[in-house]
Amino acid sequence: MNDLYRLTVSQAHHLLKEREISSVELTKANLRRLAEVEDKVHACVTIDENTAIRQAEEADKAISDGEIKPLMGIPALIKDNMCTKGLRTTCSSKMLENFIPPYNATVIEKLMANKAVVLGKTNMDEFAMGSSTENSAFYPTRNPWNLDCVPGGSSGGSCVSVAADETIYALGSDTGGSIRQPAGFCGVVGLKPTYGRVSRFGLVAFASSLDQIGPVTKSVADCALVMNSIAGHDPKDSTSVPYPVPDYTRALVSDIKNMRIGVPQEYFVEGMQEDVRLNVQAAISKLEELGAKIDWDVSLPHTKYALAAYYILAPSEASANLARYDGVKYGFSYQDTSNMWEAMEKTRQFGFGTEVKRRIMLGTYALSAGYYDAYYLKAQKVRTLIRQEFDHAFEKYDALVTPTSPTVAFKIGEKADDPMQMYLSDVCTLPINIAGVPAISIPAGFANGLPVGMQIIGKPFAEETILNIAFAYEQAVDWHKKKSPV
Amino acid sequence: MKLSHEEVKHIALLARLGLSEGEVEKFGLQLSDILDNFEILKQADTSNLQPTTQSIALQNVLRSDEADVSYPAEDILANAPQRDNNYFKVRAVLE
């Protein structure tokens, strides 16, 4: 087989278990594919071939000894904001360009316990701040469906690497849509789990009350498989919940008869592309055909406050979290001065890119004396309003369905100088982080040759429900099987 | 609302963030634009609501206070921009 790199996690697992392929063969196939397409898409920051091959050899040895685990021997790429011991972790920032973590993030430890293969680290918007992966300090990542377009962000590298078959699956992180929006733009499956479902230990903090790690995969079944391995309580993350982890693959029964699904009107926003609207409506009609009870006219009126609340809360938390980058303990350090304050200011001036500075400024302003009540406290109260609105909706519905983004992928450079326009591309995804509930984006058609994503939102810790709805839809269509031209 | 250059510089000082003159100008305009978009929050009636600081119901998560092995000093110091033996080297704080 020459195109092993195209396998899904489920397929690769089956072939490895039956010993029809080895992990080394599979890993080499992906590394060759990477070498072939990376010049076009720039999805990765660091590739570690030697370690990947060594991990593959270890997996092959374990398999030949009769041991087999779901992700064993299967190549993955990791967003470059998750700490990998001994492998540089840059957050696509000049600030951490040479940072080599002394420990693994908990999700990496879990992959290692599975004897997974880590090929390397993927490009992202600097410190996960952005919606296009143009804010990487290194280079923009390109959309494999159209190389002139952005892949979305901030997990653009992870989503592109999966869409272009550089890897079998990837991990991303999602603070306001950073897994789902690029998954939608790239035609892959991306899940943001419930806040607290996956440990954040070792995830470089952006906005701690909103950040969550999740899978980026080629199919819904793969998403469930990866979740089985990364979810769970972690004593090192006090916000991770001590609830048992279900076997998510058992939820994929494909029967959604009489499932109550709501369609909130506020997510079909002004300025939405007509083709995106039509595709998502057609996808929802498909769910209706499959037996779901669709309420097409749900209203969540507080949605209109979500964007403003998010862009106060996330930058405020970021301004506090990023205070640690002072050039003393690790990271970029401005040396050409004897003055401590000047060294700190210049370290941050030259170490951070424009969007990161803009958000530190915004957050610092919102938290500063005289403005705290009007901005930060107000946004936290609006957060309560939005959460309550979701709680009420979930008394009536098992899930809510929306577009993942109002548009398909836009051109590189198109929104680079207009932060408000860029922020609007997350308008459908960020209310979900504010509420802390889970949501998945799955491929739901094409507009102008570019993928359209459908977002399915669930109750807290009801990942099984949204995975099942996504699975039922995926079984009925074949969007996820379409391959980008690269 | 229009942020003055002085206000922009004051915020930058609070954040210990060096800015070029060009950035002061650009951020002044962009932050003013973004803050204008936040005005919509004034319409939200939050009079009887508690703020949400995080979305899950966990409170006072504690662990037992037991000694455990930490990271070796050498691992932690390996990324230090400047070090002196087993110390991080910093500039004089008091002058």
C-alpha cells in the first residue's frame, strides 16, 4: 500500500492489530507525505523524525509482544502550545522560539502511555490568539483546498495537517473556536470537549477559564477514539473533573430517531454567506430525514452579547497569564540594557507579535482601576446570562445545531488589518466556550470549492450525544471522504 | 470612545509592554474601535446576576499535602536566559 498516510485512526488500528502493516511503515509513509506537501501548506513548526521512528519501533515491539491499545503506533501531530518534553514548544511565538519543556503535558503523557507516535508540532496563531493562523511568528499556514486561503485558526496547522493527510490525527486547543472554526474551514472533524473533560496541564495558558484541548480527525469515529485516550481527571489540573470517562465509541449507534434538536436563529447572522446558510440548512434537513425532531425556530437572544463578553474575558485572562513572559526564567530575553524594567519591556515588545500585544493591551485596560466593573465584571455577569440561556435551551433540546462559521475560508491577508472583522469569524463558536459546553464541527458540504462546517452543541459532559448525531450524519453523507487537491 | 496616546502608554506601562510610536498610534485607534463594539453590553440586564468565573461546579479542590519528587534543578534552569550556578541571574532590582 502506497497511501498508508490516508488511513483513519480506526483503519490504521485495525491493520496494525492484524499485523498487516507495521507502525514504522505507517510512520514513514506519513513522514514522506509530510515532506511532499509541507512546502505548500506550512502546517508544521517542528518535525522530529528520529523520535517518531523510535516510538514507532517501540510500538511495533509492543504489538509483536501481544499488546495493543487504540492509538498504539499511530502517528499524531500536536499543536505547538502543548508541552512536549525535550521537543521545542514555541506557541508559534518568537518569545518561546527556543523553549524546550522539561515535562510533558498530561495529554502527551496519555499518548505516550498508549505508545502513540508523535511526528512533531503544528503551526498556530501566536499563543492561540487568532482565527486564521496568520498570526504565527514564523509563517502563515495555507488551506489545502485553496492555497490562497487561510485554514482558520488558531489550530490551523493541526487541521491542515489532518486535511492534507500529513498525519492520521492531531490535537488542537479551543478557547473561542480554535479547533472548530479551522476544522470547518479545512473539512475535518474537530471537537471542543466540555470544560474540565480533558486536562489542561502542560497546555500553555491563554484564557484559563475557556481553554480546552480536543481531537482533530478525519472521521467522527476517530474523534471518539482519540477522546477515549485523552479525557479524564488529572490531579495536576484542579479544573479537570473527577467524573468517569465513558467509552465514546459505544455512543456511535447512528440512531437519532426522536432526538430533539434546536436551531438557534441568532447563529444565522447578518453577513453570513448564502451558500453556507444553504449547506447547513440542507445538513439539518438531513438530520430531520434521519428521524430527529428539528425545531427550526429557537431563539437565544443573549447570543448578541457573546462576542463582546468573550473579547473582554479572554484578553483579560491572557493579560494575566502572559505576565510570566519577563525574560528571566525562560524564553526570549532582551539583553542590551542594564535596567531591569527596560529589559522586561523590551523583552515583551520584541518577543510578542501584534495580536498578542493588542490583546494584552485590551485585557490590561479591562482590568485596570476604574474600568474593572464596567468591562470585566460586566462581562462575567453576561457570561452567567449566556450560560443560563444554554441551560434553559437544554431543558427542551438534546442538542443545538448551527453553522461553525458565517463564511468559508477567506483569503490570506483579507482581514489582517481589521481585528474586529477577524473576531467576527468566531461569532458562532465562542458562546460555547463562554458556557463551557461541548461542541463538534463536522464537514457539511462545500461552497465555492471550500468546506462548510456544521456545529453540534451539547449539554455539559454530553459528548456522547453530539458524537452520535455527528456520526449519524456522517454515515448518511460522504463529505468527510472528499480529499483536498494537495 | 477615543483612547488618547497618554492612555495607551499608561496601559502599556501597566502591562510592562514596550510599544513603538507607530504601535501607540495604531493600538489607540484599534482599541477605541473594539471598545465601541463593547458598548452593546450596556443593554444586557445583569442586575440580579452573580458573575461566572468558570463554568463547572467544582469548588475548593484540595489535594493531600504530601512531599513528592520535583523536577531536577538542572532541567528547570536549562531554559534560563542567564544563570549563575544554580540561580537565575537577574538585573539589579534596587539601584
